[in-house]
Amino acid sequence: MTVYLTRRYRFCAGHRLHSDALSAEENRRVYGKCNNPHAHGHNYVLEVTVAGAVDQPSGMVFDLVALDRIVAERVIERFDHKNLNLDTENFRTQVPTTENLCIEIYKLLQPPLEIAGAERGLQLDRVRLEETSLNSFEYVPDRAGHRVI
Amino acid sequence: MIYVTRRAEFSASHYYHNPQFSPDENRRIFGKCNNPLGHGHNYTVEATVAGEIDGATGMVMDLKELKVLLEQEVIQVMDHKFLNKEVPAFAEKNPTTENIAVEIWNLLAPKLARGTLHRIRVYETPDLFVDYYGK
């Protein structure tokens, strides 16, 4: 029996979409106003979904206090009120699109969460990131027998 | 396969407590949720049914049936109740959102006339929700 628990978090960050592999003109064409060299920002909403068996008698999949602490330490403190291109190590060599940010956040969270929940076989199921209220991105690693929606 | 989802809301109170734990352990593990007088939430339930589209009606199922089922099986049982004390399923089991999702699945799944229950999602707050797929 697997239950999926999702918690939402918020952080605000700036970024500029620009690839050194493209010419200045190509960067403007591909990224449009997101290529503005002065950067711009978003209020990101992060959804973290963990999957596991429900521990009884606590009735919980995972300790929410521990989840909050791990997300705060690994993600929020790293990215909140930062320039993703200039203030973080994660985007020295890759463009801080929300797609890449999703995958980075998954990589940051998976080891500590799955170690903390190891005795219950806890898995980080997915990371979903809303860049604005109109667009969102979701990273779900390929796993056999994964759920559809 | 098409998935149709119906939402319903209920408000209830609960607290978390395990009689096998000492008072100290209960406070440490469950934090402010251990307050024995209870606290409450506005819960939102999403029931998702999977099925094929009926050629004659163009529908997977009559969503009114799902609405009535949610009302009879879930809302009438849990709305404006103290879950620990007034819902038998939680007499000896903590009414965590995880356990509530599994309980709602168990209440609804056998009663569906058409389609199969695919997912129960329960929001405890807009920032915290649980999904259960029946296995």
C-alpha cells in the first residue's frame, strides 16, 4: 500500500535564460524577453511528493517536520531571494530554466529524503514547480510501474 | 482511458495520539497536532474515476452518482465531526490525512456502479495533500 504525500513551498528568485552555446541573436530569438541581461524574477511554488507505506500506529508516510526541514535546508535556503545564474553553483554551466531547476531540486532532495525515510522504503516521487500561476513543470524519474496521473 | 474527477469539501477536527507512546513521546512525534482538545481543517476530497467513454452518453459515468456517493459515504460521515471520537474508522487509528485518504477509498471503491476508482486525493490545507491509488 503506497500513499503519496505532497507539500507546497514557496521561494522567490531571479534568473536570466541565456546559453553560451548560442549567438546573441539566437539567445534573443530562443529566450525572448527572458534573455534580458539584467535578469527578472518569479515567485516559484514548489510541490514535493514523497511516496511510501503508511506507518502504523503513527498513521504517517513521513514526518512533515523533517520534510519541511530538509526542503528548507536543501532548497529554500539555497535559492530563495537569489540570482539563480550568479548566486548558485547549480547554474554555472546550465541555463536556469524551470525544467533544469526541477531536476536540480530533485537531485538535491532525493538523497536526504530517501535516507531519512529508508526504513519505510520512502521514495521521492516527483518535483513539480510552478514558475507562474500559468505554467508549471514536473520532473518524474522513470520508474517501472509508475502511476499515470 | 478517461479520468473524471469530482471535488467535495468537509470540515472536521482531529488530533494525533498513540496510546502506546508516553505523553512526552506523543508531544515529540505529533507536535501541536497532539493537543487532545483537537483542532480542525477544511478538507477537500477529489475522487477520480477511470473508465471508457460510453458511446451512447459520451460519459464515463454519471457524475451526479459520484456527487451523491461522496455526499452519502464521506460528507455525511465526516463533515463537522471530531474524527477521533465520532468516526468509527478512527477510534483506534490516527485520523492523519494518509489514513483519511485510505478510508475514503475503502468507502467509495465498492460502491461505484460504473468505471473504477483511480485516485483519492485529500487536501488537508491548500499546501498539503495526500494521494492514494488503492494499492
